[in-house]
Amino acid sequence: MPFTRFSAIPERLLFGAAIRGRYAHAERMTIGDIRLDADTTVPMHEHPHEQITCVIEGRFEFTIGDETTVLEPGSLALIPGGVPHGGRTLTPCWVVDVFAPVREDYR
């Protein structure tokens, strides 16, 4: 189907109930609408997918490889495939994640 809404997609819990995401999949990419509670840790992890994270609301201390910064609204994290990344929310956050290729594990 060529049109949908995130609200029509079932919510997935990631790394515990403090992270809630809804994911839409095209043939070669995935986009996610993610809500994170304040003071939530996203453990350092890696996957083969390239990822772009865009912060819509909140402040998120984020690490990619050996670099750490605080992401704020409008900030982007450009994460190459296979590179460890993770962080901690400083406030409640709303982010949009894009992955390529598609995240089959999030279907």
C-alpha cells in the first residue's frame, strides 16, 4: 500500500518499555517513529544497516564509534553500518530513524 500513517502501525517495544517505535518498510529501507522516555539508555549496539537518526523533540546524548555529542531538535546522527552506537536521553525524546537496507527484524 503506498500510503499509511504511523498511528496505523502496531507499536514495538525496544530495549524495554521505555522505547516505543512504529516502523514502515519499503522494498529497500525502513523508517521508524520512535518515542523514548527521559533518562533511557540505548545500549551500545551495531547492525549492518546504515542508519540516520533525526531528533524531532528532546535532548539525546549519543555516541557513534568513539564520538559523543548531545543531539537536539533538528540534529542528525549519520551512522554507518557495522559501527557501534547508543546513548542516553536527557529528556523525553521523539526521533525518526531511517535504515537501509530494510530492517527485516522490525517487520
